[in-house]
Amino acid sequence: MGVATQSQRAMTENIKWFFAIALVAGGMWGFYAFAEHSLLLRVLGLLAVIAVAGAVLLQTEKGRSAWSFARDARTEVRKVVWPTRKETVQTSGLIIALVGVVSVFLWMLDSILAWLMKTLLGQGG
């Protein structure tokens, strides 16, 4: 495969990307240009244009790799072991309790330091 073939392939992919972006931009323009028509029709038209642009992007190397990444990410999310309701409630309760304890500690520390500064500066009694 020569340099000319790779250059032509890169140019073709760039044209596809430009076409997809132009499709989406045209769809958005049409969405607002036809504001007097039904919102449902405008949304369906915009979704159709986005679907066509997505199909065009899937014909590029970057589009295929992005689609592959999305599929792999979905597979990994399905492997996650989510906590039970009981575990979630217990963890949330523990976090709330610790935040309360730390906030009381910081309030006490702030009060002591404020009293100390007033005493050292001669403004307090």
C-alpha cells in the first residue's frame, strides 16, 4: 500500500466527516427554520438526520473504533456488581454520621480559635 493510497483514504475519511457535520448542522438549521411546523415532526426529522450522519461516520475508521469502544464499555458496565439497597443505605448513613461528627469538630475548633484570637488581640472578655 503506497503513500498515495493512504493519502486518498485519509482524504475520503475527512470528506465523510465533513459531510456528517454538514448534515447535523443542516438538520439543526432546519429544526429552527421550520419553527412554525409541529415540534414532533421537527424532532423526528432532526433524529433522522443524526441517524444518517451516524451511519456515515460508521463508515470511517475513527467511527468504527468509537463504536467498538462504546460496545466494550457497555460490556464492562454489565460486569459491575452493584451494591444492594441495604448496603447503600448503610454506607449513606455512615457517611452522613461522619460528616456530622467532622462538622461539629470543625465548629468547635473554629470557636476555640476565634475565642483565642479575640483574647490575644484584646477584643474579647
